[in-house]
Amino acid sequence: MPNIINSPSSNFNSRNGRKIIAIVDHCTDGLIPGCLQWLQNPISQASAHYVIGRDGNIYKLVNESDASWGAGVIDQCTWPLYDGTNPNKYVINLEHEGYLTQGGDGILTEIQYQSTLWLHRLLIAAYAIPIDNLHIIKHSEINANHNCPGPNFPWVRLFNDLNATVTIIANNTKIYGQIINGNTFAPISNVCKAKGWSCTWNGTKRTVCVNGASDANVPATTGTGVSIVVGNQVIVGEIIGNSAWCSIATVCKALGVVYTWDQVNKIMKF
Ligand SMILES: [Zn+2]
């Protein structure tokens, strides 16, 4: 999972009780650290919740519970969900490091793409944001004066990856999952519940012990990572929307559980 670097900005205010309904994607048109300094400078009156660097690092400027200042200027707004009030109150602003002017093409690096994909997944899960172009939008739909995030932002790839869902049927219980790096990921706690396996969270080590496995010899994870302990195996997982997700096929293999995989309909059954 990507590295998240705290880089607080004082350029934020309250959401005034508004619920988060959308993600607005931007391009910084500048490089880190200059653009970070700008978004942290009170004079700019500008910010974002996160800036995703070309090196894959994610810089966190504003808490999601507050309104960042990335989409408050309205110019020929075409976003159907704009309700006449300041969009900053109900969106999450994501900046991507890169140039649109000065000969730049705004094309994300591969590691930058993987980081923003991860962050989009996390936010979608946390705030139940629908995966469509009403709820994941370009800044230019709010402010047409800015060609932001530019013509090369990878919308098709992003939506394809976000929509790569799988259904896991465990003891006739349907569990929603996603294909992440070619693996069937789902919240391990949901799978354990469906199968009647024990599932214990150790907040100190950030481990999940499945079906009686022990984490006594498992090192604590660093940062916000999570390890899923199954039998003698330690599976690297990800925290998405307050749940620990991991490859369910890997869990099944570790437990010797046989499963079927329907490649056409993306259904895994066991
Ligand atoms: Zn923008």
C-alpha cells in the first residue's frame, strides 16, 4: 500500500454537516514540493485533501471530515449534482502531481496511478461513493476555466479498475469483493462470518488471526498495513473502509479449502 505522509494545511473549514458525495480529481500543474508549499500557504486560499505524488507517495493535507479548498470557484459548472452551494462542502479533492502547461502532458506515472487507484477505492468504500462519472468527476466540470485534471487523466482505466468487482459466495452468503492486482480481495471478517471461522483483530500488531491461528511469532505491521494470519501463513492485506481486505483465494489455499472460480461471471464459491 502507498506511503501516506502527513503534510497539514490550514486551508480548510467545516463541511457544515454536509455528507461527502463525490471525489473531484485534479492535476497540480506543478511539482512537489512547490505545489505542497502553495497548498499549505494561507495566502493561496487553496488546498486539497490529498496530493498524489509522481513517486507514489500520498500527501495528506486536510482531514476528510473537513472541507478542503479545491473546488469552490464556480465557472460554467456542468456537474449535475452541483446544488448551488459550495462544492467543497460535499466533495473530497484529490490533486495529482504533474504539469498540464509548460509542455507537460498530465500523464500519471504508473506508481502514481496505483496510489490514486488505492485511494479512490478506500474513499469509495468509506463514504459509499457510487462508481460513476456523477460521483467521480473532473475539476473542470465545476470550473471550466481550468482544464483540470487535463485530457490525459486515465478515466477509462480508473473506472475499469474500480468496477472490477467479484462476488464471493461462502456458504451461500454473497460477499462483495474487488479484483486487486489480479487477486480476489474481500473483507476477511465477512468471509469468516459466513464460514463460521473465528476472526480476531489485534490492534497493537495490526494483525487479523483467522480460524484460531496465532500471531505470537508475527512481527507487528508498520504504518497502516495489516497482516492476515492463516495457519502458518502471513498474508499481506489492506485496510479499505475500516475493514481488512486480502486475497480470499490465498486464505482458502492456506486452509486447504477448495473453491471454484467462474472467470466469466467473476464468482468465487466455496
Ligand atoms: Zn483542479
